[in-house]
Amino acid sequence: MATTDPARPGFALPLLLLAGFRTLIDELHAELARQGHPELRPLHGFVLQAVGVDGTTATELGQRLGISKQAAGKTVDRLVAVGYLERVDDPRDARRRLVRVTPRGADGLRRSAEIFDRLRERWAATLGPDRVAALEDDLRTMSSVNFFRLDMPGWFGG
């Protein structure tokens, strides 16, 4: 039987990991709003990444995100309405419509990457660069090989 330090119960680890994630995501979105992207929400980053550079259909998008075609369609509708995605005819198949990232969507992704770099620098300034690097290395060791998964929305909602 494992002995657990009462000051460090097992359930605290996932909650602390989630709290760190939430802190980074909340700070990201506050800065995105200041930089002209107040409509972007945490789910939207997964969606924009899943659409990719070549575009995709709503059905394929739902599969990539692990959500229903209907849920993907509603999210696409919202992102089209605020200018982050567009629907276009598929040049390879006239029966299909593709969803593509607009220049505004690409700008949101670019700014997100830059903001994440600054947030990481802030963590390194607070905790020390060696501790942040060690934390990243440890999380890579404990995570699956494919740690960047786009199906998180479906996994959280499933």
C-alpha cells in the first residue's frame, strides 16, 4: 500500500496542473483581447489549429476535435461570423465546402504563439529557467508521445 504525504494528496496534482493551464490560458486570452482579438475563446485555438493551412470540412473538423459534426458546424458558424474562418468551395470537389482560416484567424494564431513565449519567459523569471525547463522535461516524460492533441474539446466534453 502506498503512503501518501497528507500535505500532498494525489488529487492535488491534476488540480494544480489544471490550475497552471488555466492561468496561462486566461492570461493569453486577456492579452489577445487587448491586442484586438476579444472574441477568441480557449476552444477556438483548438479549432483554428485543427482547420490547418489547407482547410477542412466541418465533418473532418469534428473528427479532428473529437466532437460531433453539428457541434463543429456551430463553432465554425461563430468563427465565420467574427471573421476568423471562412467557407469556400473545394477546388478539388465542387460538392464540398471547405472551412479555411482567414488572415484575421492567422493573426490570432501568430499572436497566441508570441504571447505564450512571453508567458513562458515570465514563468522562467519567477521560477528560474532551469526549473521551467525541468518541469517541461518532466511533463514530457509523463505525457503520451502525442501530447499535442486537437481532440481535447471532445475529451473534455465527452
